[in-house]
Amino acid sequence: MSLFDILFLSVALAMDCFTVSIVSGVITRRALWRGVLRMSVLFGLFQAVMPLFGWLGMIFFRDYIEPFDHWIAFILLAFIGGNMIKEAFGPEEEHNFRPERLRTQLMLAVATSIDALAVGISFVCTGYGSLSELLFPLTVIGVVSFCFGIVGNFLGISFGRVIARKIKPELIGGIILILIGVKVLLEHLLG
């Protein structure tokens, strides 16, 4: 993957964090620095670690899946992207949680990073064979998610629900994931 692909993938993965951060900002309605920073750090950490777990799980099966790995990457990214697009047009739910609590933040960090686990599986399919090769993409994913967490919180605090309705972050993230999946598939089939 090129730097451009890694940045787009990072932005796509960070969209769930961004959305949850906006909602958190809407709910708290004030800048609680400790809570905002802790939530953003947890988002960045889990978004970076989950692909590592997916990659580690799949690295042992590489020889068995190499002949059709490009299809696996495409299907995973298209599935995740499709679900994100579906969520963008689904009913808006009221969140009844306290985003400043550590327990809530941990649950949100895990929930928003499940997609990243599947992306880690796709890393094996796109040729990442060593941990040193994976370090840069994981760092970028973590930093982007951290930044989106902070920005989302403050957008939520400042502009409230209007932002979440107009931007549709899940839609943008879903489209990006699908496009990356198509690119991986086309590169392998045409290259």
C-alpha cells in the first residue's frame, strides 16, 4: 500500500471514532480535557492494535490463502464499507451513555475498532509480511484516530447534532474502504 492508501484507510477507520466523538461532545456539551484526551488515546490505541491482532492471526495461514488473498481483501473491505454506508442511512439512535467514564470509553474504543481487526487480516492479503513493515501503517492509523477523536469531540461540543447529520462520516468512511478494496483487487488482477 502506498502512503496515500494508508492515509485513506486510516481516515476510513477513524470515521467511527469521529462519529462517536461528535456524539460524546454533543452529550457532554463542554470541554472536559481529561475525558477528551483519554477517549482519543483509547481510540488511537485500539485502532492501531486491532489490525495487528488480525494480521498476527492470519500470518500463520498465509501459504494457504495466497492464491486468492486479493479476493479476501476486497470482500472484507467491501463488506466493512458496505456496513458503514448502511449505518449512514439507518435510523438515528439516541445514545444513553456517559462518555466521560473510563468504562464507557473502553467499550466504545473496542466497538469502534472491530472493523480494524478485519483490516489487519487484509494486510496479510496485501503483502505485509513482517511486523516492521506493519509498524508504519499501524502508527498512522493510531495517530489519525487519535486526531479524529479530539476533533470530533470539539465539533460535537461546538456544533452539536447538525454536524453529524450533514457530514455522514460513516458514508465517507464506507466509500473509502470500498474504493481501497477495488484498488487492491484491480492491482492484482491487472498487474
